[in-house]
Amino acid sequence: MNRRAFLALAGGSMVGGVHSEETTPPIAQGVPLHLEPLAFEPEALEPYIDAQTMRLHYEVHHAAYLNRLQAALREGNLRAANAFSLIRGLKHPPASVTPELQTSLRQNGGGHVNHTIFWRILTPPGKSPQGPQGRLAEAIQKEYGSLDTFKSVFAAAAMKRFGSGWAWLSVREDGKLIVTSTPDQDNPAMCGLVPDEECGLPILGLDVWEHAYYLKYQNRRQDYVSAWWNVVNWTRVERNFAVVTAR
Ligand code: MN
């Protein structure tokens, strides 16, 4: 894995091909600057994530991040096709990017990328294997001992995040699987902005902003985290892992 320079702002093209409802592109192949269609109906994740939360989260919250990201790009006269490349290079933006603009790109580029990742790894209950198989299963076994232990480590990261943020499973540059949590809309791929030892390419992410669960779970984040495992699309997480570790 190489840390790429600010490719997206140089006007790179979208990597990852065309989205279809059956096959979303792996995260490491890019996040385009539009709202990808969900691969399921808003009510399809019930009872674990309710339809009203899904609609608001996707159509209002996520759309707002994307709109503000596009506004920031316009303001800076910047071009970007791939939001994932953009956020990976935010530590060293072009000289024309003011600190205020960098902050906006971090918050709203992160918001757009993080939510796109989140939708891509969700699926209606019963549609996915209960856990990873193959190489990711082996890697989790090696790092955490068992899937259940991994889940408890991940849940602890989600619970420990004070206020708004995310929990992640990422692959570090040295190949190690890491569970981390980021504040606000930071992403593990924002190397230099997140701690070095926590920098990696995410393959699984969980939104723990209250807007992700408050309508159904109110202050019971733990219940939301536990329920969420029922709608994780392990097939896609495995594909994310395969792409990242093939480099
Ligand atoms: Mn959210």
C-alpha cells in the first residue's frame, strides 16, 4: 500500500466501476461523489435498524455531507472524482487549500465517505453469512482468537467513543488488522490526521452518531451495536479485505 498524494484533487477519474445493486465496489477502489443507491429498501433492515432512521440518515444526513463537500470543492475550485482518495491525502493538501477549507473537506468528505462505506456493508437480516469465511476469518482468528472476541473488541471501541464518531476494522500498512474508533467524521485512512498506529484502510465501519440509532434505541447505544451485527454483509467485508490485502 502506498500513501497516495492528493490524486483526487489533481482530477483523477473514478476508480471502481459502475455500481449495481448486486455489487458495490470495494472501499479501497474508491468512493464517487454521488449518493450511491442503497442495495436494499429502507425498511429491509428492520427490526434492527428502523425504516425512518434509514430514510433520514441516508436522504438527509448523508446527503447534507455530500452537498457540503461539493460546496467546499467549488469554493476551493478543486476537482475530485474519488472522495476516498481525497480524504486520504488531506494531511498534505495543495497550498491553495486554506485551513478552513481543509476542515470542511475533512468533515464533509469524511461524512460522505464514511456513510458510503456504511451502506455498502449492510444487508437485510438473513442475507449474509453470520461471519467471515476464508482469509478474513483466518486473519480475525489469528489477531483476536475468535469471531466473538473480535466482536467484543469492536463493540468496546464503539462504546468507548464519547459523543459522535465511528468504530472501524481496518488493515494497517504493515498488514495488521486493527480495531479503532474515530471522532466526528474522521476516517482511518486520513493518515497524519488520525494517530499513525491507527491509520489504515477500513473494511468495516459502524456509525455511532446518535442520528444513527436514537429514534429506535434512544440512549441505548449498546443495544444498537449488538443489533447491528445482524445486518452486516460479511461477503462485502471480505471483498474489502481481499482488495486491500492484494496490494
Ligand atoms: Mn451517520
